[in-house]
Amino acid sequence: MSTGKIRHLTRETIESPLVQVSLDLTSVHDALETATTAVAAGADWIEVGTPLVLAEGLHAVRALREEFPTHPLVVDLKTMDGGALEARMMAEAGADAVIVMGRAHDATITEVCAAGEEYGLLVMGDDLAAPDRVAEAVRLQRLGVGMVVHHIGYDHRRLNPGGPTPLTQLPAIVAATTVPVQAVGGLSIDQAIDCPGMGAPVVVFGAPLAIDSGSFRAADGDLLGILTEACRRVHAQTIRYP
């Protein structure tokens, strides 16, 4: 079951920046190996990325919960429908947070939020592809999500190089909401480390630092050394809200 550790997270209760490592992988073996490295490096949260959800589903969540019983598990379901069922299944497998898409119907978002209340989940609302990101963030908070994920998608970034980054509208989104905000999507290490100073205290590291974005396998090289230094730098930041 969910540990419930982050269900009631607020801006006020996040006293220092946190690191979330996204496991956008396609096997439990690779996920456990990379998560072990991430935890050794100082990561605070573990994300079961969408490719891992598709490839291994509940098995991955259960395996990570068993191996890391005290680390919050975020499951990137990208829920669009059937929200209550998906959230319940993940909570029972050990998830602490699930992600619902802002482009879903209001009913789906409220159903996921109701399940979050019942099963002790933090519900994160993703604004990917919304025409007005600030308005979307406000809507997601009004519908009950506990965190807004400001997200520029992988395909969009690949086909529109040089376009806006998640940092472009981040200050406006943080200013328009009162729940914690997270910025994800193609950020460099330095850009990600800047997030707490812009009001987004939960910093995500995934591709290309932790994951090979072309193959969705664990990245080569000195992952432990690079991630350890990145975690140290994030943890040393000061959280500032506009």
C-alpha cells in the first residue's frame, strides 16, 4: 500500500529542495539497478516513468516498493480516463503519488483526487499540451490536485528544437497557484538545479542524465558520480517563491 508520506505535501512543509529521479525504462531489472544508484546518490523520490508503467505495470511498482520501502514512489500514469480505478490499483501496489493529465475531463481529475484522499496518494496534475498553461494550472488546483507538473513533452521538444523550456512560464504558474509546482521536460542539469529558486522545489532528473533518451535504457558513464553531484547541488539550493 501507499505509505501516505507525501499525501499532504504543501509549499510550507517542503523545507528544502527534493530530488526525484525518473525511471523512464522498460524493464524492472534496469529500474531497480538505476534506482539503487539514484538512492545512493541522494535522490529523495523515485518515479516509475510511463515507459516502465507500460512495460511492467504493477510489477514494477511492487518491486520498487519492496526494495525501497521508505522512498516515495511517483507513478507517471498520465491518466486520461478511468481515474479512480488506476489510482486505486497503484496505491495498493505501493505508489505514493500518481499523475493525471490536465487534458482529461474534469470528472476524471476529480475522481483521481477522490481516490487520492481515500488511498493516501498525492495527486499530481500535468499541464502538457494545454493552450494556456497558467489557466490550466489554476484549473488543476481548483479540481483538487496536490501538485502541478508544468511539462513540455518529449515529442514536442524533439520536433521544435529551440522552443520554450519549462522554465519560460514557470514563474507565472508558481505565482498563480498555491500548491507545489514541478517543472519537467528536457531541462539541463543546471536548469533543473535552478528550479527551487524559481519556486519549484521538487527537481526531476531523467533523460539524458539518468536515462538514455534514445533507447530508454539506463544511461552509460559515471551515473553515480554525476547524480551525486547534482543531488548535492539541488539540496544546497534555497527555495524562493515569487
